Amino acid sequence: MKSLGEFIVEKQAEYPHARGNLSGILAAIRLAAKVINRDINRAGLVNEILGDAGAENVQGEQQKKLDVFAHKTISAAFFARDDVAGFASEEEENFIAFDSEKNRNAKYIVLTDPLDGSSNIDVNVSVGTIFSIYRRVTPVGTPVTLEDFLQPGSAQVAAGYVVYGSSTMLVYTTGNGVNGFTYDPAIGVFALSHENIRLPDDGTIYSVNEGQYLKFPLGVKKYIKYCQDDLPSEGRPLTSRYIGSLVSDFHRNLLKGGIYMYPQGSNYPNGKLRLLYECNPMAFLAEQAGGMATDGKRRILDIQPTKLHERSPFFVGSRKMVEKVHEFIEKNPD
Ligand code: AHG
Ligand code: MN
Ligand code: MN
């Protein structure tokens, strides 16, 4: 058995230029994941955890108590170490510049969706945590600025997620393939279980909130009908699977092959998902596993962000499936 800690040390030895700080950040995420995992697992037993927090986040969405708890857990895990100069989260309007001298001297910043799919918590369905790590662009020794956070996804140095599912897994990339670790709660260790994950080139699963069908662009509607065509010789109809937690839907499609779509629609003119801490990390993982991620036209990782919480349409998964939906979008301009 190889633990996540051992794996990180091993990888670092292979890349001596890589600094120890990144390992420290991953250690903080690993620790936060264990704490969040513990509380999610007990959610039904602990009144203070289930339900709404009674406030809205910057997106105007109802915060769950666990959203707030996960946010606090992760920011505390980073704050307790010296490896991160700044931190941004779905649950806070502005980024946080950690202001101790050691933090100001750190080279990295982190963005997170502390709890993804939080509407699923109260009904015991899988949720996740997403993270995205960049090298800061402003000089070390100074407080971080918004510029450090508004970098295109292609500049990520690491990204990943934790899925709290039938088992808890941490999946991450540092730009050299994707590896997955399953949590063994008896010994408190994430053990390497999915080495060098490859996203199948083609798949049989499409994942989209079909209740919004009428609001989608014409090309996407036609692609959905294409997925549903009764054409056994071509392997259709495909299978529809949608959990409503990006992390869980992405994780399934990553392992089995498939496409996840959250297109723009009349209710979400720019899509619903957040570019910086939902689309970018998943796009980095997808590409590292051999898949593709776009906004329907452009590669997600090439987009220059202009706002911390900006949204983007999102198409991610098996390369051939993303290419196919692109064909439909190109042929059917709205
Ligand atoms: P979050 O819980 O972090 O706000 O994210 C919810 C996101 C994403 O996880 C999921 O895929 C999507 O919202 C589901 O949206 P719909 O309910 O509109 O399908
Ligand atoms: Mn989310
Ligand atoms: Mn969230």
C-alpha cells in the first residue's frame, strides 16, 4: 500500500526542481478532507450540520451549514501552514490575503469550492471539495492581489477534488497525469488506488440537467436528441446519469467515459458553474487524463478570467463526445 504522503514525496524526488511548498499545500488539503469527511459522515446525527446556514453566499445561493463549515475548515488548514499566500472560495466574495510574514513570502495561492453539490447533503448523496493551485504572479513578500487569482487555467500547477461518496477519494494532478487515492477511515490514510487514470476516448454516458432542456442553445438540444437516438448499431441511445454534484458526475465519467454538460441557458446566460474553482480544476484533470474541456467553443484552460466568481458554460469529458457536441453547436448557431 502506498499512501498519498509517500506518493507526494516520491514524485517530488522525481522532480527535484519542484518545491516542498506544494507538498505542504496538498498535506493541508488532505487534512481538511479528513475533517470534512468525518463531519459529512455524521451529518444525519448532528443537528448543527444539516440544513441551511440562513445566509446567502456571493452567488445569491442559500448557504448550507456544511458549506460554511467546509470553507472554515479549509481556510484554517491553510492558515495554519506557511505555504499559501492567499486563498479564495466560493463562499466568500473577496479573496483572503494571509498577512503573516511567512505567508506573504509564500509562492502559491489556492482557490476552492469547499463543498460542491451541497444541495445533496441533506439527502445523503455524494458531495465533493474542489481545489486549484497557482504560483502567484506578484512578487513574494508583498500581499497577494486579485491579479494572482485571475490567471488562465493553463497556469494551474495542481488541481483536484475530494469526492465523499460510497467511499471517499482524493484525485489530483500536478500536470503529470492524474492519480486517485481512496480513504481508509480505519487507519486515517489516503491510499493509492487509481494510478494514472485515463479518461476513455469515447463513452456511453451523458450528464446534463435535462429539466432545463428548453432553455439550452439549439446545438446542445440537437446533441441531446442525438444521444437519445435509437441506433443500436452506433451504440445509441446513450445512458443518462446526473447526480447534481459536479464532482460526483465528473468522477463517474472520468472512470467510465462520458460527457458532462452545463450549457448556458435563458436562466443562466453564462452557464452556472464557476470558471475558477469548478471548471478550471476539472478541465486540468480532464486534459491530464486524455479528455477535453471547453465552453462549447473555446478550451476552458485558455480563458482569461476577469472576475473571481465568473461563470462559464462547461462541456467536459471523453474527447470524441466533446468534439461531437462542438459539431452540433457549430452547425446550429442560435
Ligand atoms: P455548489 O453546491 O458548489 O453550489 O455547486 C452546485 C453545482 C454543481 O455541483 C452541480 O453540477 C450543479 O450545480 C447542479 O446544478 P443544477 O441543480 O442546476 O443541475
Ligand atoms: Mn460547486
Ligand atoms: Mn460549493
